[in-house]
Amino acid sequence: MAETMNLKRLGEFGLVRRISDGIELPGGVAGIGDDCAVLPQKDGLSTLVSTDMLIEGVHFLTGAAPYDLGWKSAAVNLSDIAAMGGTPTGTFLAFALPPGVDTEWTDMFINGYKDVSRQFGVPLLGGDTCSSPDRLSICVTVTGECPSGTEVRRSGAGAGELVCVTGTLGDSAAGLRLLMEEKRPDAAASTLVRKHSRPQPRIPEGIGLRQAGVSAMMDISDGLASDLRHILEASGVGARIRVADIPVSEELRKVCGKYGWDPVRLALEGGEDYELLFTVKAEVEAELTIPHRVIGEITAGYGIVWEGAEGRDFSGYTHF
Ligand code: ADP
Ligand code: MG
């Protein structure tokens, strides 16, 4: 039997590695280790599947607005399909509802869930409904598809390629901090809070980047510092990132200026931006029509060099 270990010592990713030990997969199937599992079908398309939980007190604050929570539950799952460059085809919603939840709450939750799903033409296909003795927990499964063999994995990054991101980073983490510290909202703060409560899955961007031929991709759910490490580990490479080139919104700069927060730490360690992080050959990047920012290069080495923030260490969110 394997040695017993405290989960804090093992860590979230150590636990997933331990779970994945010894699983044999049929040819062509990809399982644990990427944003989605990939199951090739007979018609030349592959089915993509992913599942994500949202737990009260861990992923959202008690009393969170039900519309936003519904939106976010669907959006963060759709984002994992975007991360592979896929087209989402359906979702399944399972939730456990504590006492006190009524139909006003569930209607608003489902409205938020359906509104973001409708944006991408994705139907809710099934799920499960249970009571919970205390906390609210939500689990969504999403399916998608793309031509077999074209899905963009975390493992495809090569030395010399460029590291890029879509959108701006740190907004969601700042939005969460504003909510938690109950800061009085001004226009910039409201934008950041909205980015936190209603993330936008980058579905068309993901499809466009896959079609353009980017080499590795994932969505940023745990923060750039943590998520980039997943691409580097899966690809067996390192990276040099220019901190000054990390895209930060005007709103984030304003709010950080007002409260004395560090925009770099929020951008690198703050999770839940759901932007796409990808690597690409320079000649492919030169032709990209999807808006993005080049933030560094893949190196043949190991680990991340944060140029412009030497001596500082950054880590993202992990459970345990
Ligand atoms: P993401 O942030 O994209 O949702 P995670 O970091 O949560 O991905 O998970 C990394 C990988 O580990 C994924 O391929 C996921 O399917 C797998 N995974 C996580 N938890 C489990 C589990 N309990 N059992 C099997 N696979 C898991
Ligand atoms: Mg992901």
C-alpha cells in the first residue's frame, strides 16, 4: 500500500498525480493532466470533457448574488473548453442546496447560468439536484468538440517560442478583494468586481488560436505564476517572462493606486481571470488576428525567470 501522507504536504497537484497513477487509457484518449479529457470519435472529431466544482467559502463568498454564481458556474467550465480550442456542445449541472434556498434564488441562479451558456449556444443537458445540510456546492460538467488531433494541449510548448496571454490579468483578484474588504465602489472598482463575478470564457479566441496553430494553451484559473508552471512541466521546458509586459488594465492600476495594492502580485498570483495563456512560434504569432500580448519566451531551461522582478517569488492559488 502507498505511504499515508497529509494532504497539506502532498498538495493539490501531488494528490492528482497520485490519483492518476496506474490508469490505462485506450489509444488516442487523453485523461488527467489537461484542461479537458480528449476522446476521439469515429467521425474525425474528438469529444472534450471537463468538470469543475464551486464550493461556498472556497470559490465564492456566502451570500454571493445567485445570478452571478450561476453565470460563473457555467463560465468557468466553458473556459476549460476554450483552453483546448474547442467548441462547447453541452453542460450538466449538479448542485447541493442548503436550507434557506428558495425558487427566487434558484431562478436567478439558472438565469445567470443560461445567459452565459446562450451566448455560445450551449444547452444544459442534465445534472443532479440534492439538499445539503449547510454549505452550497455546485459541480458542472461541460462537453465540447474539435477536429481530432488539433486540440491544443499543455504539453506542446517548445524552446524559443513566445509566451502570450489574451486580455488583462489581475482584474478578477482585485474585484474579489474589493468585495471582501467592502470598498465603496467607484467606476473602476465596479468594472473589476464585474470581471470577478461574470468572467467571460474566451471561446472564439480559443478556436481562433487553435486554427492559427498555437503550440500549447490553457486557461488562467489559478493565476499566471501557477498556471504557466503547468505548461512548463507538461512540456519539459522553462520560461523567461518580462513582468513589465504583463497586460494590466487601467482600472486595476487606478484601484491599486487608490488602496496601495501591488498590481504585479495581483496579475501574477490572482486567479480567475479565465484569459488564455498560450505559446506560439514567432512566425505564427506575427500573423495572429486574435488580440493578445507577448509576455516572454520559452527556454530550454527549467522554471520561470521573472525579468524585472528579480528576487521575488510568485505562486498562484492551490487547495490544501
Ligand atoms: P483546471 O484548473 O483546468 O480545471 P485542475 O488543475 O483542476 O484543472 O486539474 C488538473 C487535471 O487533474 C485535470 O486534467 C483534471 O481533470 C484532473 N483532476 C483533478 N482532480 C481530479 C480527481 N479528483 N480525479 C481525477 N482527475 C482529477
Ligand atoms: Mg483549465
